Amino acid sequence: EAGVAQSPRYKIIEKRQSVAFWCNPISGHATLYWYQQILGQGPKLLIQFQNNGVVDDSQLPKDRFSAERLKGVDSTLKIQPAKLEDSAVYLCASSFSTGSADTQYFGPGTRLTVL
Amino acid sequence: AQTVTQSQPEMSVQEAETVTLSCTYDTSENNYYLFWYKQPPSRQMILVIRQEAYKQQNATENRFSVNFQKAAKSFSLKISDSQLGDTAMYFCAQQTGANNLFFGTGTRLTVIP
């Protein structure tokens, strides 16, 4: 079974530029998550999708971050414009459903550096 | 509010020895789940073990076991017969019915040959 795929693995941009990350969850997984992991910290949830609907985006800085999962499969996370403090690893995870605390499976992450 | 605390930023252990990583948490929920995830240098988060709060029996997965003390809100991870491949960051995490994983700050474990 293929795991969660993410691209790119690394991205370096200058502040005020825009950037987009892509995630393909495990086949059949209805729930998709985006986490931000700043160096030295644990991951923090940005947004959670159930199929193509948003379940929780309370921690997403909506003035600059946006995410979509139009067909309920792949997802894209965008930052526009980027700030220095957005430098982090962005992790995508998926789970079969939201019932009974289904195990979340993580992708390899995208390391973003904002100069 | 949920909090997860890992008080050991770094630990080391000799190969083949046993090590215990500490985690405490706080929640007002009655039904919740606790996890230990491993993050090697490749950055991929890998589930090590999970514990349902309603189960009294401690979870075990091969060389990995937990000591779950619900009243003390403590959830430690024991790694037996440590191997070089166990070198990684270890994160304790809590999850409630909303399925939002809440992570601690991690413990960096180094297995010394």
C-alpha cells in the first residue's frame, strides 16, 4: 500500500513570495490533515478535511494560508505572502475516517525556508 | 485545554539496553487516546504505539511498551533491547474525539553503539 505522498520535499523562497505544497493521501482515506512543525517543536494542526469539507481550520492563519481538497482526494496548501516565521516543515497526514481516533499516517513533509 | 509535556529534551542509551521516555498530559475529556510517534532524520512520522484511555491494560508492541497511569495523567514509553535504528525524535501525542492530534515538544533519543 502506497503511503502519503508530498511534494516538493524542500522549498526555499524569499519573504513576500508565494508557495504551494501538494499532498496525496493513502487511497481510501477520507480524512486529510495539514500540520506545521517549527524546528524544535511538535507538529501543530493547521487544517483538517473530511472528504472535501473542512472539519477544523481554527489554527490556520487565514490572512495568508489557504488550503483546498476539491475532489476529496489530493490537497494543496498555499502560503501567500510568506513570512520569515513560516519557515517550518509542513506535514500532511491521512486517516480512514474520523471515527474512533483512527490512526493518522504521515507523509515525509516539505521543509520550507523563507529568507 | 489540552497540554502534552515531555520533560526530557534529549536522552541516550547504550545499544541493547532499556530506556524510558516520559510524558504527562492534561485533558478534561474522559474518552481520549494517547500515542507515541517516532520521527527519524528522514522526517516521516511513524506510529510506535497507541493506548485507549478506557483500557487499563498497558499497550505493548514488540520491544515497545507503555506505562499508562490515568490518575496521574502519565504515559511513558519503554524501549527494550535498544537498536541503532531507534535513534530518532519521539513525540507523545493526545487525541480526543475531534481527531485532532496534540503533540508534545519531543525527546531526542540517541542509541550509542
